[in-house]
Amino acid sequence: MPDFYPWLEPVRDRVVAVLKQGRLPHALLLTGQPGMGKSAFSEYLAQLLLCQQPTRMHTPCGECSGCIQFASGSHPDYFHVSHAVDEKTGKKSKEIKVDQIRTLASNLVLSSHHGGYQVAVLDPADAMNKNAANSLLKTLEEPSDNTVLLLVSACPARLPATVRSRCQQLKIEAPERQLALQWLQGQGCGDLAQTCLQLAHGAPLEALRLAQTGSVEGRQEHFNALVGILEKRVSPLTVAQGWSKDEEMQGIRWMREWLMDLIRIRMTGEAGQARSADLQDGLSTLANRLDCRVVFELLERINRILRLTAGSLNRQLLTEDILLAWAAQR
């Protein structure tokens, strides 16, 4: 059975109530910020629908042939669509392409192998390109009997309105802080739990990822590098060489976050307004020495760069450009 998290229980209860009444919609759009467990919930619901003998509590039994096939990834009535993979390079595309949706549609018009539901999960659904989204419309408008589509998206606004309007949205909200902290403590996060939860804006799985990947320490190192550049202790070109090795440009993304925090502090005069709870003192010190106009210009430059497609980026040159502009501040 897929992982199930305690803060998902209210959402599960709502869906189970609808299912018992026979009113489950043919298309659900699962939304919520990253790190809330949307993918896990979509897998749970898919297994529940495909289970041949669910328990009295309306949970998958884990023992029937449907559950066994689901667990092994071989259930003939379950379809999972995600980023396309290039057959030659094996690399994932950033898109879900039209051919994937056409293949899904051709499978869904066939009869169910087990005589029950057919379930398709599109995750992340907002990765569909324009042609793929248009191709999905016919399936959404004329679904086969006992077909359920589960669209998972942290950015539902990126989906065409025509797709969103044909789905019933189910939003997974951030849990109460104490519940999230208790769960994080149970995962061994220790003293990092509170800081990571705040950095994750209340999303427990994102907080867990931050704790387990050393992101708090990494953020401090990147922030110290920026301070070192301003104080002429570190070369911006040396820092850029290290930062540009990261394909996701995490250093630049963190820098954007900190620039926005600097603006918040300058506008309110309160360090507590910074979203970067781990760096409030350092940000407060920086806010008092930087020109707000230059900060806005840097923020605009970073946003422009991050909007570009990854294939067109020369990461090192662009990172150098930003850090040289940062070093030029007085």
C-alpha cells in the first residue's frame, strides 16, 4: 500500500464518503503546494479503486490480485503518465507529450481487464504541453464507463481552463503546525524540524527533504558566499564556477528568495517578515547596507533568467553575470 500520511486522513474521508454514495467524479484535480503528498494520495486512491476486496474502512486490502498487481507495477487497468523519456538518451523531458496522451486514450477505450475501474494518474498534469492538454479534452468530455482520471498539480493555473473546468478540484491543505512537527520528529528531523517546516511553508514532505538533504547547511554556505563577495573576500567568478555546476541553479533560486526577503525587511523594518527563518539575522544586516533599487534590478534579472528554457542556458555565464552585478553594489 502506498505511503499514507496523517494529514491526508480528512481528504481520504471526504473521498471515501463520495465513493460510498456512488458520486465519485470521473476526473479529480489534486492540488496543493509541493511537499503535501499529492502523488502519494493519488496512488492510494488508485489502489483503492482497483482493490477487489477493500476493507470495511474503505482502504485497500493489500492482498487481492488487484493490490498485488498494483504493488508490482503490473496492473493492466492502471496507467501512470509523467514526463516523457527520450529513448536515445534516457533523459526525462520537462513535458508530457501528445503521443503519451493519445496512447493513454487508446488504452482507456478498451474494456477493463478485471471488470472494474480503469484509473489513470497524470503527474504532474501541468507538464502537459499544449497539444497534449488538447488531446486529453476528448477523454475528459467523453470518459469510458468506470474510468477515473487523477490529475496531480502543484501549479493548476498552468493547466488550460478547458481542462480545469472538466475536473473536480481537491486541494490538499497544509496540516496544523503541531501535527506536522510531531510527524517530522518521528522521521528523525530533531532540532531541524521547526526551521525546515517554516522554510517549506508548512509542507511536511518538503520539510523532510530539506532536513535529509542538508539544505539548511547548504543555504548557509551559499549565503555566506554572497556576503563574502560583498566584502571582497571571495571572487564572484569562483563562486559562479561552483554554483553553475547545479543544473537546477539552486544557488540563484535561493538568491532570488533572499532578495525578496531583503525587500520585505526594507519595506517593513522587521526581520521577522523574512520567509527565510534560518537567515533572518544575516538578512537584517544586509538589508541596512543595500540599495533597494539595485536589489529590485537584480531580482528582475534573476526572474528573467529563470524563465528561459534550460536548453538555452549557459549556466556559468549567466551566474557570473548575476554575481558580478551583486559584487558591484556599494
